[in-house]
Amino acid sequence: MKKHNCFVKHRTFNFVLRKILEDRYCEVRANAKQRVEDLARRVEEHSSYYDAYRDFTDWINSAKEELDRWSDAGGGDKTTMQKKLQKVQVSLFVAVLQQFFQEC
């Protein structure tokens, strides 16, 4: 009879242990799912940031090339240089506005 009681206690213990393990597994699985979703969101945010960064550096490089081209245009009288400067300023202003509206 004693053997039977040990068997019953053992089965009850296994059931409780199994229930605890199942509950813990569900918690770990839910946490892992949440972390995967968070990481996927962060990857998407980073990708967007990287694209914006690359666009901005491309724009900066093209603006630098344009400024270099204007500086290579050489001398001239004061009026000619003022007109060139004004064109550069307008071009820069337009580029900044385009970038601003693309981000909105």
C-alpha cells in the first residue's frame, strides 16, 4: 500500500511540475515574440534613418560639387560674382525646401 501512495504522490508532483513548466514556457514564448516584434520595429526605424542619412549625404556632396563648380567659374566683376552668389543661394534654398517637404 505504501508503494501505491508514493506512486500517487509522484503522479501529482509530475502534474504540478508539468503545469509550472507549461506556464513558464508560455511566458518565455510571449516575451520572445514581443522582443522579436520590437527588434523588427527597430530594424525598420534604422533602415529609414539610414536611407535619410544616405539621401542627405548625397545631397551634401552634390551641393559641394555645385559650389566647387561655381568657385571654379573664376573671377569677374563684382556684379557677375553677386549674380553667381545669388544663384547659389537660391539653389541651396530650393534644395533645403525640397528636402524639408520630402521628410513631411
